Amino acid sequence: MQKIAIIGGGIIGMTLANYLDQKNYQVTLFDEPTGQATRASAGIISPWLSKRRNKQWYQLAKDGAAFFPKLIQDFQLDQTIYQQSGTLLLRPEKQLDELLTLAEERKKSAPEIGAIELLSGEQTQRALPLLKPLPALKISGGGRLDGKAYLRHMRKKAEEKGIHFITQHVQLANSHTVCFGENEEDFDQIILTVGPHLKELTAPLGYRVDLRPQKGQLLVFQTGFKTSGEFPVAMLDGEADLIPFLDGKILLGATHENEAGWNLEETPAAFEQLTDSARSFLAEPEKLLAAPVHYRVGTRAYTSDFAPFFGSLNEQLLVASGLGSSGLTTGPYIGYLLAQYLNTGKADWQVYQKELATYIQHEKTLES
């Protein structure tokens, strides 16, 4: 039986751990959750109308969204974790016509988009009473995922399978030795799924990684909307999105703060930025914005071209990072692909990314 260490208990690491063949592997997951993007996140699973030009990223995001029915079935995710709620896109009418054309074209290769419908202002407000009567495009296949609830659920599943958890800061002595506290332990395989911390974790081994941290803040309002679980999510024209959950919980976010680095402080500036962005779309702004609120704050990992990467760094090290703001869509699928590679030896992920060396290189390679 091989010993595997997964360093990083976010959306990739926790999904990977649960998909590993427990008959062949003894798994230890090192989870240091401070600042973790997934634990702070809740977001929209609806990548089909993105206008990003990176075709490999879109293929990954499209297949990541299509993976959710399997994920739900495999791990019994209930509506407190994931729900196919439908997505509203609020844009000027000319842009809505363009998005309608794009949606119909992309549905040919992504039937998961579901029903596509242009809504009048009145129909939009009936679907999501928080909003003004503004025209919108609705796609029925969109959904919402609560990252914090997902991790809690998946950790419980992993513990039931006998996966060992260690909550400590770790370092790598080499490609097969993990140091934590006063201890060190050798493993046959180490998988690094630590988000932006990958850069510092692999630096002592001579690697340079194209990553930067980005702070994200999300607002969670506790409202009196008793039917909020029936609302669709709304992608507003601007930075803020509205993400309703059960029992009156309405999320607004998230910020993208490139200069804040590892700072996890909740800031009034984030509240002002997000609420100002949303205010012009809300029917009664104060009905939401005056509700009790708390923050979720985390740190995302971004590469220079905003694309994720994952794969084998050497015979013993696997890496995955750079998910950016689409991690809730792509992260579970990447975890599954890495698990399939370890379980079967087959890696069919070239279609989703550039060469790994685009993002991470050894100093000896750079010198030569």
C-alpha cells in the first residue's frame, strides 16, 4: 500500500482525497485552513457565457460544470451545499441579444446550459424579488455552491474512509519528505494543492512558480426572505453577484484585490465597493443592505495568464494551483482528474492547459 500526502485541504485536495482508491493508498491530508479560498467562498457554477478567449480554460470550466451531477451523486450533496438554481444575467439589452446568440451556440456542445430565455423586467423581478424590473437572460442549468459547506461535508466523508488529517504548517525537505512541527515523514507520492502557497512551499526545492495571491471578500446578509432557496443566482453587470441560499441567506461578492496579498482583514471599503456595485440593480437596496451581515475573506491563486495548471512535477510530486475566481467550477473536476491519474495511471488533461513548465520551472532548467 502506497503512502500519499495531500498538502492543502481546499476544493482540489478534499475532492482528490475522496476519489482516491482507499484499497491501494494510505492517505494523509495536511490541512491548514487559514485564508483558504474555498472555505471563504460561495459562488456561481455557470461558466458557459464567459467571453474569455482561452479555449483550454473554457473546456476545463465547461467539463467542470458538466461534472457536477456525478459529484452530487457520488457524495450526496444536498441543497445546503449545491443547488441547480438557474442563472440570471443582467446586462444592457444589446448585450443580452449577443449573450442569447452565444448561449444558443454553446448549448450545442454543452447541453448542461439547459433552457435559455430572455426575460422582461417583470419576469426578472418575479424570479428574484430583490431585483428591479430589469431585462435579463436566464439559463436554467446554472447553480450555486457553498465552498465552506462543501469542505465540511467532504471532510466528514474522508474521515469515514479513514483518511488521516493533520492541521499543521508544513515544509518540504525534498520531493518525498514532509516536515511538520517536530516531525518529518516520507511518502511515496505528495500532491500539493495549497493555492498561492505553492510558490513558497516549492521554493526550497529550487522551483519558481508563476503565482500571485489575490484577496477576495464576500458579504453574507441574513435576510427575512423565507423563499430565498427558490431564487436563481444573478450575475450583475459589474463586480458583484447575488447568490441566494436557503433560509434568507443572501451573498454578495466578491472583491478582487490584487494589492492586498495575504491580508485577511475585513474592510469597510469592500462593503462599500460591493454594495455600490449592486445598489442600482436592487428594488429596495436597504431591505438587503441593512440586514445583519458578516464577511468571508480568503486568498485566491492567480497565474499571469489567469489559467490554472495541474499535473506531475516529477515522479513523486503532483501540483495544482492557479484556479483564480473560477475555482468552485474547476476545482472539483481537477481533484477528480488527479485521483483518476493516481488510480489508473492515465492522464487525459492536456486539452485543458498549457505545458506545466509554462507556470513552474526548476532553477537548473532556467539556468540552462
